[in-house]
Amino acid sequence: MAIRRSQRLSVKRLAFASTETNSPLAERFTQVSIQIRIPMEYREQPVISQMISDYGLTINIRSALLVTNTSGQFELELQGKTGQIQNALAYLDQLNLTTWIIG
């Protein structure tokens, strides 16, 4: 079941005890597993590469399902400081991508 947009924000707040990127928790190194669905309209955009370059994350693609002329689904392991991960998840939310936090 996909997390609705409003639920995703509250899950992020629970997963990251602080929403301030300059707090001590924002500097803690952590790892989060997510699944995202990237619709066809974003196929030509480097969504995952943007998360690496703009937010300084290390991303491990654990699995991917790509089907011609439809959306793609990815299971990603995000590694970085809590604030970096938090900002990358906000970026995905700004794109209105369906995101599941799985661990």
C-alpha cells in the first residue's frame, strides 16, 4: 500500500526525530531503505542521480522493475547524514513521486 502524500510527511518526521537540518541529529550518519515509483513523465529526468549530486547521498539500487512505456519501481538504500536523507525525501515529495519507507 502506498503512503499518501500527507502520511509520507508524518512518517518522515517519525523516522527523523528532528526536522531541523542544523540540529545534532541532522549530522548523524544513517541509512534508510525506500521504494519509489517513477512515472513515465520522469523517465528522461535523472531523479536518482539528482539525489546523489544535490544531497550528497550514497545510493544502492537494491532492485528495479522497468517495463517499456510504463512507470519504473526502485528499491533504494539511501546512506548519508540524516539531514541529507531528509532533504532528498523532500525532493521526491516535491516531484509527487509515490514513496514507501521500508526500513
